[in-house]
Amino acid sequence: MSDFQSFDQLLTYCQERQNSIWQAALTQEVEDSGRTEEAILNGIHQLVAQMRATIESGIASDDPSMSGLSGGDAKRMMAFLQDSNCVLSPLNIRMMAYGLATLEENSRMRKIVACPTAGGSGSVPAVLIALEDEQKVSREKTVSGLITAGCIGEIVSKRMHLSGAAAGCQAEVGVASGMAAGAMVEMLGGSPQQVLHAAAISMQNLMGLVCDPVAGLVEVPCVVRNGLSGVQAAAAATMALAGVKSFIPIDEVVDAMAEIGKLMPRQLKESADGGLAQTPTARAFTNRFFQMSNKASNLY
Ligand code: SF4
């Protein structure tokens, strides 16, 4: 846990010491936790290794989830890399496949790294691991990206609740996309200001995103949202690296997101009482799913 209560404080700290964001976050973590830098970095390396393992097992598997709502799309996406109709770059395709893979593994109840939550766990690994695979970014750079993402997520979490139930999907996939955008800028050599502009741009684009999971399961629309959010984070990172700035400072973006979360009706905050969860198709599925679940539980 760092002492930074705002992005403004973080930026001032970085500018005074000529630090990058990941260096500032690491220094704070050493001071606050009493652990050595080496021990902390080892832990981060393990998280990156788990993110890669989750992606690899997700891409290799076409097992459906227990509900049957998801599974196999990550594999399909990777196969599409070779298709002549594939107009997006290999980096973009990988980011989609890797985001899908992580959420599909989550739906299969397999091991993932929550980042910042399970429902938003696809974006950051998608960007980190796709950059390793397509741009040959070093593992050290990836670790610096994950620390940067973690620092962004931590400061956001001090200003608003990171859960769909509290503030809608903007607080999960939206914040994850900001973390991923900042991580990408860091990994590609951007400045601390550019990291924060990327995060702000990415988060404002997903501001107001509702949480409306079909049958209350973290699958539809969660899996495809995670498949897309890495690409949107990369687009925001590219804007920031090109010199595009967020007119609204990132602290104010986060505060606006928190305010929107409070204004959002209960039906759109993980209750499955609104949005996609209440479409005819979703309601028919939900009825079938709970009938089957009841029958199965009556057998015991
Ligand atoms: S829709 Fe809701 S449950 Fe699904 S990822 Fe977003 S916040 Fe999480």
C-alpha cells in the first residue's frame, strides 16, 4: 500500500525525484511493508508468470464453463490470426484473445490474477503478455508495467469502490482498462504524465458502463468486455504516447466515475435486474439455468 491518496501527489513525487511511476510505487512499498525490494519484485514476477499461465491454458482449452455461457472464444480468436479477413494487427488480436482467455478461465473456476477484480481481470494481462509476445518487450519491462497498473488501481480504489455492485462495470472493466493503458505507456517508455493521461483517457471512455451480468454470472457480457478492453487500453496508450492529453485531470475523472456510480440505479449494479440481464434471451436462459440448478441440488 502506498501513501499516495491522489494522482496529483504521485506525479509531484515522481517529478521531484525524477522517478517513473513504477519506481515511486516500489519505493513506497519497500518503506511501508518493510519487505525488501527483491522480495517484492519476486512476488510481481510470480504474478506475471501466473497471468501468462492463465492465458496459455485459456487459449488451449475449449471447455465450456459450468453454465455453458462461455468457453472456446479465446481459442477461436487465436485461430483467426491466420485468417485473410483478419484486418486488425497481430498485437490487437492477441490482446483480444488473451483478455477472453483470462475471463474464460475465471468462468471455469480456474486460477486467475484478480486485476483489479476477477470480473476485470482480462485487460492488464492481455496488454502485458501480448506486448511480450508481439513486441518482444522484456520481462523486466512487463514487471514495471504491472507495478504501474497496480499503483493506478490502488489510487483509484482510495477514491471509489472497485466493484460492479457499488459502481457498475466502469469500476471493474473501466478501471482495469485505465490500469492497462498506463501499464502500456510505461512499458513503451512514456513519461509519468503520459501514463496518467492514458489511464484517464481510457477510463473516461468506459465511464458509465453498467454491470448487467446474465443470470448474475460473470460471463455475459463480462468475457467479451474483457476481450475488447485491452485493445481500447492500447488505443488510449497510443493517443497518450502521440501527445494527446486528457483535458480533465485523472483525479477528477475518477471522482466523476465515483459520482456516476452513486447515481446509477440498483438495477444496473450487479443485481441482474436490468440491461442485458433482462433481455428476453437472458431471461429465458436464467429460467433454464436455475431450473437445472434446482434439479441438481435436489439430487443431494
Ligand atoms: S458486467 Fe458486472 S460482473 Fe461483469 S465484469 Fe462488469 S462489473 Fe463484473
